[in-house]
Amino acid sequence: MIEKSLVLLKPDAVQRCIMGKVITRFEDAGLKIIGMKMVWVDEVFSKKHYKAHVDKPFYNGLEKFILSGPVVAMAVEGISAVETVRKIVGGTEPKSAQPGTIRGDFAHHSYHYTDARGVPIRNLIHASGNKKEADEEIKLWFKKNEMHTYNTVHDSHVL
Ligand code: AMP
């Protein structure tokens, strides 16, 4: 039941200087950050991370976007962390993401707008889609010695 999930603050979140506000959303929900670093990825790494999307028409734009600046990678842990993180993040398209979610509150890009201009959708966050993906992604992004075990107040209040 306690799971880990990978969260990336994409270059738009970093460059808009809202890293703190976004990270607070996860901390406020009681999720534990057990790994965190800033990384500027290259084409090879992007293709590994987005292996499910490399053949899709939007991949080139997505790669250009993810390479456009550093990202913050976080491994977060909590009860049903994959589902909980995705709930906090909101739907992929910011325009239709629910208010109260990160994408709904901090962005409003739409597919209609980005498709017409051939630009990538700026949606601030990547969040693992399921537990298998989360385990693979955490292995890709973090070495064992970059992951940490420690107690937070939530260990006594929630777990
Ligand atoms: P996902 O693995 O479903 O989260 O998708 C990975 C990323 O690909 C999303 O966060 C978007 O940045 C991008 N993406 C997914 N679907 C589309 C789409 N239909 N058009 C453009 N970009 C997309």
C-alpha cells in the first residue's frame, strides 16, 4: 500500500519560479520526498524516460520542451502514492485540469492552442502513470544512494 512515485517539475515549473509552491502541494498532502535533484537531461535520457511516447507525433515537441532547461526530479512516497500524486497533479491538459490541482491552478494551456501552433503542451509536471512505470522511472532517475529513509510527522499522524 505504501508506494513510491516519480514526479518531475518540468522546465516550465522551474523557469516560472513556482518550484516551492508546487512541492508544497505534495508535502501538504503528507507525501514524503525521499529523493530530489535538479537535472538537465539530454536526448538519450529523454527517449529512455518517454519510451512509451517516442513514436508518437507529439514526441519531438515534448523532447524539445523537456530539454529546454533543468527539471527537478523527486521520488515521493506515501499511501497509494501513484494515484495520490496524479490526483494532486490533475489531468494532462491544463485547460481541462480541475481547479485545486497543480495543473488546474498554475496553468491553462490547451491541446487546441498547442496543436494549432505546433508547440508542446506546457503542463508543469510529470507523474508516473502506474506502479510498474513508477518503479522503472525511479530506477532510471535515482541511484540507490540518492534515495533516503527518514521519519516525518506524517509517520506518526497518518501511518
Ligand atoms: P503521459 O505519460 O501520458 O503523462 O504523457 C507524457 C507527456 O506527453 C504529457 O505530460 C505531455 O507533456 C505529453 N503529451 C501527452 N499526450 C499528449 C498529446 N496528445 N499532445 C501533446 N502532448 C502530449
